[in-house]
Amino acid sequence: MLRTLVIFLLVTLYSFACIAQQCYVFVGSYNKDKTKEGIYVFKMDTVTGALTKVSAVDSVLNPAYLTLSPDGNYLYACTEAKTPGAGSVSSYAFNPQTKALTFINSQKSSGENPIYVATDNAGKWLLNGSYNEGSLSAYRLNNEGKIDSPAQVLTFTGTSLNKERQERSHIHSTVFSRNGRYLFAPDLGADKIWCFAFDSTKQTPLQPTVQKFIKTIPGSGPRHLVFDAAGKYAYCTEELTGTVSVYKYYKGKLKHIQRVNAHADSVTTQFSSSDIHLSPDRKFLYASNRGEENNIAIYSIQKNGRLKLAGYQSTFGKTPRIFAISANGKFVIAANQSTGNIVVFKRNATTGLLTYTGFEVKAEGATCVKIRQY
């Protein structure tokens, strides 16, 4: 009798815990007009994957990329992206109870097209990459999520083979190593991945390393980078050649070990690879393709970190700029910029393959999607 009661209580507590947990999906967009909604908040059903819009933010222009603080209390956005003479990074507080975002403040970015933001592991610094000027900026964050003025700005120079796209440096992402001690900045224009030591105690946290950069394949255009959870390997999408490069990683150094196509053999032009993510179980890697393909390439990860193609999944829209994987690994959500639809897929943990759930919502100009459990 006592055992039955204990089991009943445990089940009840677990059920309440599941109900208490809420999952939210944040979407940024190229809204092109401050009178239109720019940042959307959806509640996600963690069983079915269905999305329900719960709030939105207007009075913001082109919030093209989003990131959340480590504790989930704050959302940071690249704002005024693709706006001549402008460019900023903005901060918002998120309240899971009211399901609303509240504006905190903005700071000018180091260029007119801020394209990526990331926080350090402690949530004390914000790192921004600006595409047009090929620059990297670091901002202190206070305990209330406020962004201070830039503490450090670095501007890069360089060109490569593609005269239209690689006429100068174009920083496309700012990615921390798993332990947070190093920062890497893929430079699409110069075909380099810049490497820095990161010291949060210094006034200028980005410090030089022995390996200042690693040179990528000429004309490849490195874009987004992701590290595996063990911190042994790194994977980088190469936009201009539609490829993924694999690197062995150790203490701030990258060593190239493999390069695979993100596109099918039948596709020979109009490459436009974009985002890249690892499944939480570290068994699969996913990379999105825009251009003619509009899909997500799926790879199984071998014991030596190398990739083996497992398949492709259409995103049921055009220009899947950014996608996200839920923390439990059950769902993948793709943001299709050109068609303005956010599409939910179920992920098979054994095969890595994706299945369309039938759930999707509209978000005009959707560029970025982030998932967070509260």
C-alpha cells in the first residue's frame, strides 16, 4: 500500500513538473518597417510540436539574428540590419509568465549590417559580427541585461576568389568554444576563420592566439561554425561552395580533417549553405541549404568526428536561413525567409531523419529561430 502511494505521488509530481515546464520559440525577421512585427514569440507543445503565437514586438527594424542569455532571461538581437548608415544590437527582457518581451536598450554595432550575436558562458559579454565592414565588437552586459557601449572593436581586411562576394572581409558569425575560453569568427570574404583567446576579466576580452586564423579553401566562404559537446571537433558551413568542413579542435587551434558536400550531386550552381547544428545526443549534424535546394542536409557523425551523409529534408519553404533543434532533440524548426513560414519537423533519434509534423506558422521575412525551455 505504501509503495503504491509513493509511486502515485512520484507520478503526480512528475506530471506537475511537465505541466510547469513551458517551451517558447523566438523568431526574428527582416520586417523592413518598424510598424510591422519584428520579433515573434510562440509557445510550443512539447508533445506534438504545434506552435501558438503568444506575443510579438514591433518598433524594431530588421532584427535579423537572435540569441538568448544562458539563463534565458534576456534576448539579444541584431537590429537595423541591412539598413544603410545604421546597425545596432538590442536587448530585451523575457517574462515566461506574461510571455512578453520588454525592450531594455540598444547600442550601435560596429557596422551597418550586424549579422550574428553570441553571449559568453557566464552571460557577461555580448559578441557581435558585422558583415558589411567585416568587424567584430564586444560589449559588457550588466546584471539586468543592459548592453554597455562597445569595449572592443576589431576590423578585418581580406579578399578571395569570388569578386562579387569576397571583395572584402565579411564576418558572418561569432562562436565560442565549448569551455568559453576561445572565440572564432568565420570570415566569408577572406576565406578565414579568425581565432581569439577570450578573457572576460580584461577590458578588451579578445586576445591574440598563436593561431591567429585558419585559412579555408579559396572561394568557399565560411559562414557558421558549431562545436561538438565534447569540444573535440568543429564543423563549419561554407556558403559559396555548398560544403561543410570538419576540424579537429584542441585549445584554440583548428586542424582541417574533412570536407563534404552539403548539396546533392545534381546541384552544380547557386550554392548557398547557411546554418549548422548538432543534435543534443551528438550523433547527427544538420546543415541548411538555400538557393535552389531549400533543404536541410543530415549527416551521421562517426567516432573520429567525420561525417557520413544520411539524407536531405525539404524545409517546405524558400530560403531556410536559420533553424533550431529543441533541447530534448525531438524537434527541428526551420525559418524560411522568402516564404515567411516557420516549419516544425519531428526528429528520429535513431536515423537522424526528419518528418514534417504538419505544423507551421507565418512570420513575414523570418530569418532566425531559437527554442528555449522554461
